[in-house]
Amino acid sequence: EGFVELASRLKAGPLLVRLVRGNGGVAGAGPVPMEELEAIGRGRPLPDPPGPEDIAAICYTSGTMGRAKGVVLTHSNICSVINQMLRLVDLRRDDVFLSVLPVHHTYECTCGLLAPMHMQATVAFCRGLRHVAEDLAGSGATVMLGVPLLWESMYRRVIDGIKGRRGGALRLAFGTAASRVLGLFGREGDRRRLLAPLHRRLGGRVRLFVSGGAAQDPLVSRGFRDLGFDFIQGYGLTEASPLIAVNRETAFRDSSVGLPLPDMDVRIDDPDGEGNGEIVVRGPNVMVGYHEDPEETRAVLRDGWLHTGDLGHFDRDGFLYVTGRKKNVIIAKNGKNVYPEELEVVLTRSALISEAMVFGRQSASKGEEIAAVVVADTEALIGALESSGRRLSREIAAELLRGEIRSFNQSQPAFKRIASFVIFEGELPRTTTRKIRRRDVLREVGLAPGESFGV
């Protein structure tokens, strides 16, 4: 109804355009009817169309680890990504995309706006994160792109909603088990009918969710698929326009970001004993360089290869796995690498921890120790205390969270265990694509950090 009301308001009355500056005596004249504007332009020569190698956009990176840089992308860069993506992912002319992420980011702009426009599909714009479920239903959406934090939050709400109903936990266990069996035999229609009430609440047409922008918890990917939704994730960065690899609906690994695009060359530089090294790529979608910054350009573009700053490895089937950022790696006392992003995914599986950021903290006697900044789920903490009759306080919150982190430590080898943690009040600072601003977090907790609790 909201979309219909907005459309009717746009259609009502004549279309007026306000010119900020111009020539021909029009500037400053106030709103101009569209017919008059067309008459002014009639007969004037059109500008020359851009060539494939002309600049299409200068996109500024989020600057999570430093200052933002202007990524120069050509028309050819962007078109090559769209063409490669459409060869791999089953997108259709009758699809309706629900756009949730900021369109000024290349992930949403290229994959969620320009690609469907190229296919003559439909794009509906979500009113805000609070309205995702309602707008999925209202727009009749079939496809939605998101980031891991959004998917994890959405999945939790769906599961909690089902379990909150009488007999919901049992029905959920039976439904997902049956769904897995049907999936093994390729009976996707039967899977959706089995879970029809959930699908109807989301409009009944959603068939594909796509995740990108950060590491996705494979349990969430698997969970959505068990609920009858195809769920894939990909990998890229603004400097690659932005796609480098993506899973397919029929060829995927939930822990992997997928297979490289067909026109991309991807290699692993300086792999360690476990095969992890820097992901280095080249191809038609790699940027021209950074705007007016030749020094930074030379640092990442060498002999046509883009050095991503991300670490990862391939499996024997050619699927790419991203383990973390080079700048974030913690060197354990035994010399092994610890990737914070991997630990963060596991930590946030706890019902009591809504967000987590892992970092290395220098110790005078033990070298670099692993520490964590955690955001508690207050409602879950209160729920955990209901049976004991205790009231929530910072000390009790620390006690409960300490128990969760100790449980986490028991599941990890000794060199990956967390030595201390900080409780962060409020949400972690993030970019508009929901990546953690690590420097800002450390700055807010005092870098050293001020109040940490031993595990």
C-alpha cells in the first residue's frame, strides 16, 4: 500500500523542475514545467557519448583502516562486472529487487541496481531497515542483496518468532529437517510449500538472498536455505567494480565466497603453511587507480595485478575462502596467524552477544594477546536472569559474558583463545555498508583498553 500511495502522489499534477543554474534566461525563474524544459533543449546538440574507457564514477572507499581514497572506475569496468555476474547468477527479467543498501556503494549500485536495469527487471526501494520484511511483502520482491549483519539479525528474528509460538521449536526442527531432505532431491517447490506460512509473510515470491561486504556466518547461509530460500554470498571490493567471486545457486560452499568470475585471474601470494596468502586479482573490472593519488595506486596496482589486502586460500575445487584482512591479523605467541573476522563470526553465534570485534593487544610478558570488544544483547541477558530473580548490572553482565567467552575458548585451540574482553555500550561504529570501524572502536575503548575483564 505504501508503494501504491507514493506512486499515486508522484503521478498527481504536472511535473515541475527547479533549475539551480542554467542559461537561456531560465536560471532563477523558479519551477519550470517539463514541457517548457523540453522546448528549451530541443534543437541543441547532445554531448558526445562516453567511450568504454572514459571515467564512469569516482567512488570513495569507506576508509575503515585509514583515510578514504577515490576509486576511478570506467564504463568498461562496470559493464564487465554486470556481464560476468549475469553469466553466473540466475537473474530474470520478471525479478523484483528490493534495494536496502546505500546505492552510492558499488555493491548495491552495480549488482542491485545497474544489473537489474540492464535486464529490464524491477527495483523497489526499501523505506528503512525496520521495514525490510514489510517491504519484501509489499513490493513482491524476489531478490534482495544484503550484508552479514543484516542477514544475521533477520535470521535471528525469524527463528525467534517461530520458536516463540506454541510448539514452534518442534515444528521448526521437523520443518528444517524435512527441508534438507527435499533439497537433496532438488524438490525446491516442495520445500517452499512445506514452509509456506513463512514465505507468505515475506510476500510469497522471494527466491534468492545475496550476501556480500564481509564474512558471512555459514550457519546463517545454511539456515536460510533450510527455510526454503536460495542464499549465496560473493566477494569483492570497490577497486574491482566490485565483484571478484560469487557462489552459484547450484554450486556453492557456505564457508566460501564462491568461484572467481570467468574473466578474472585470481592468485594467492606468499601462502603460509595452511595455504593462506594475499588475494591478488586482475581482469577487465579492476580500477584505473586512485584519483590524484599515484603513490597509493602504485602500492596496490603492480604489473596489472590488484593487491587486495585480503587474505585467503583456494580449495581443491577452486572455491575461494577469505580469512581476513592483512592489517587485522594477530600474530600469536607460537607464530601462527589469527584472523579476527573468523573469531567474530563464532562469537556472535552466542545469544548473549549481539556484536563483537576481536583485536590484538600487546602484553609485556606474553607478546600479542587476543582481546575482544563485545556488545551484549540486553534482552537476552535479562531473559537469562529471570529464573534466578537477579537484577542486571554491569558486574553480572560481565559474569555472564565471561561464561560465554570461556565456552568459546573451549572450542578453540590455545593460540586462538581470548584473554580479555571489553563491554561496549551501544552499537559498534560502522560504515554505511555495516563494516566495523575498528580504529574508532579502539579509540572509544581507550586503545589500551581501559576496563577489560579477564577470562
